[in-house]
Amino acid sequence: MNIVNRGYLSVRPKAPFFDWANKFEEDVVFSLGFNNEPSLYLITEDFIDEEPIIKQHFKKIFKNELMAISEDEENWPEVFTLELFLEWFEISLGSMVFDLEKSNLVKEPVE
């Protein structure tokens, strides 16, 4: 087991996100009980206050979460605010990331 020099930001959708997602997805109905697993975003491991980390990354994360449902930006909210982000997602942060696998970590850029 290895410790990774990153912390994490966990993003779990809430009801307003599912309400939005259900407008664009015909084959699946999203709800709090359906596959509501968080996305994890690696961040610096050395943070004292959560607020600056969330403020720094929320727009990029918000867009990535929306992209998973609709790639058409016309379907997205017109303005990305921190308040809207916190309304749509449950956020938690942590500073300890452990790698239980023996294979090397692989990084691939996401557009």
C-alpha cells in the first residue's frame, strides 16, 4: 500500500442535479437512490481551509459533472455560481489518499 501525495474532493449529486439530468436522459431516470456514487477529484494534500479549494475548482468540476449528462452546453445553466454548485452537489474533502493497487497510477487528460 502507498500513500498518494494528494487530497480529494468528493462530489455527490443532489436532487436539483437529478431534476436537471432527467430532462436530457431518456433511457435512465436519475434519483437519489439510483447509482448516487460520488466523483472524486484529486487536489493538493496540504489544505487548511476547505472554502478556497472549493472556490478554486468548482466551475471546472461543475462543467465536468454536467458533461457526463449532456455535452451540449446550451443545456447547461447560464451562470455557474458557487451557490448553485453547492445546491446541486454534496461536497466533502479529505487529505489522505491511499493506493491499494500494485500497478502504477495512469494519468489521462480529460477535455
